[in-house]
Amino acid sequence: MTRTTITARYGAHYSGLVLLTAAAAWAWVALSRGDMGSRTMAGDLPAFMGTWTIMMTAMMLPATAPVASLYARTVPVHRAPRMIAFTAGYVLVWAAAGLPAYALAVGATHVATAHPTAGRAAAAAVFAVNGVYQLTALKDFCLTKCRSPIGLLLRYASYRGPSRHLRAGAHHGAFCLGCCWSLMLLLTAFGVMNLWAMVGLAAVVAAEKRLPRGRLVARAVGVTSLALAIAVLWVPLLAPNLTGSGSGMNEMGLRPL
């Protein structure tokens, strides 16, 4: 057995741990979504933050598993704790993003229930914001860091102190948030707890980061989102949570303001 084979096997092992965590989060979301609207969410910020964190763990970790594994393999010892801390720092960044997500979720519910007509305009704005951002240089810059993290890993080697692995994960998570925040914004249109929307967006994130033509995927998503910004004015079903035209509001489970 060659050294390369051993390295590849260990790399698959560490990636598998991250993917297993993501799979457990997906299982929880799938099994719990039936009562998240009526019981778990109920306009409760702590419950929302907990659920949001599990959602982001499910959606974001599959695309990040190779980076976490590579980070763990940059040293010969204590690889598992190193990878766990890195992944925890990454998830913490996305957990913090739950605060503005909560405000947007409550606001979306208010718009859909109190101002149905304004819901179409809000949906068009959400699609337009994502479409424009997908085509910006900032999106491309953050996506480049996520797709080719070697430079970041070299920087993390200079980190010192007991929290260095957590900091490294948080730093990488910040670039990932910069890359994908507008995609998560689409959940306000589809429904924050909409399982199919989660699956679709997770697939887009993975495609952007892992496919050879990931940048082309990002641009295609941007153009599609701009088209949806126009189409939703005539087809409100495209944004059920904001237009009240489908089950999206039930997926939210939030009381309007």
C-alpha cells in the first residue's frame, strides 16, 4: 500500500465524518418539518436559531467537507479535534446569520399576511437582489476563495493559540457566507422551512463550489433569478411564502408582527 493510498483513505475518512454530520442534520430536518411550523418555530427566536443552525449544517457542510478534511490533514497528529474545531467555527458563522434571517422571516410573514399585493413586489426584490449579486465581482471573489482555499489554509498555519482552529473555520465560513448569503435570502420567498427549496439551494451551493464550471453555474443562477424577479409579478406561485399563494407560509411557522 502506497503513502498516497493511505493519505487518500484518511482524507475520505475525515470528509466522511463531516458528511455524516450533514446527513444527520438532513434527517432531523426531514423528520421534524411536520411540526416545526406549529410547535418548534412559533415565532420563538431561540427555537428559530436552533433550527436555522441545523438547516445550515445540513445545507452547507457537504460542499465544505473537502476543505475541512484538507485542513485536518495539514498536520500529522490530532487531526480529528482539528477538523471538529474548524467545522464548529464554520457552522458558528452561519448560525450567527440566523439573526438577520429571523428578522427577514418575520417581516416576510407580515408582508404575506397584511399586504398580499406588496408580497409580489417583495418577492421580485428578493429574486433581483440574488440575481444581481450572483453576477458581481464580490461574489466571484468569495467563490474563488471557497473553490481554491489553499491560500487560506497557508494563512491559517500562522494562527496560534487554543482557538486557532475555531478561528480558521470561522474565517472560511465568512468567505462562504459572502459567497452564498443571497442564495439563502431566497428562502424568504420559498419558505424558510421549505424542504424542497433547501435541497435545491444546497445543490446549487455544492455545484458552484465543487464542479469544474462552478462559476458558470453561479452566473446561470444569477440570470435565472433575474428572470424570476420579472416572472413572479405575473406568477405569484414562484414565491409562495411572500405572496401567500402556496404552503410557504406554513413552512415559516412565524407569527406576523
